[in-house]
Amino acid sequence: MSSVIKRTIVVVGVLLASAVAAQAETLEVKIPFAFVIGEQTMPAGEYRIERDATMPSSVVLIRGEHGNTATLFVQTVELTGEKPAGVKSALVFVSDEAGMRLTQVWGTAKIGQEILSRHRS
């Protein structure tokens, strides 16, 4: 498989629901495949993704739901611009040698979060 194909960005349109609280942004998602964040592989399943919307650079909590016990805190930086999925919430994955790597979280606000990683493609 060519490196161009491996690095193809995939926007997952499997978000079940999203809600915004006054100071926190929460997404509830179902990810149908295992994925990588940093050096951690997370199993397929339902996840709750939470971040403090008042901070331009923040830590995001990714927590498994409904029997999925995977939990991870990741550092992010703010992204601005057009969402990859238009008005809908979206997760952006990049395929690399480790698998499908979560690289961005776009909530219901016009601002997304890029996941900082020691991994370099």
C-alpha cells in the first residue's frame, strides 16, 4: 500500500450525539475500529470525549462507555477554520503504520482540537 494511501485522512461520520455545556464540550461517539492516540491503542467502542471549552489549549479526556474501560487524557491545541464535516461534529483519523491514528476532534463549536503526539508520521 502506498504511503499516500496510508496517510489519507478519514473523517468518521459515526458520531451518535453531541452536547455542549456552559464550560465543557462533550461528544459521545461510537468508533467502529481500534485506533491509536500517541503510543496507546484504544479498542473499538463507544467513547465520551470531554474538554474544557474555556481553554484554547487544553487536556481532553477520552473515556470508554458501556463496558469499555479504556480511558486516556491527551494534550491538544486549538484549531480554527472549516470543519472537515461542515456543521456536524467530527473526528479525524490518519492511517499510518500503527493503524488509524486519531489526530483531531471537532465538536459543535467552530473550533477543533488537534491532538499533540510524540509520534511523527
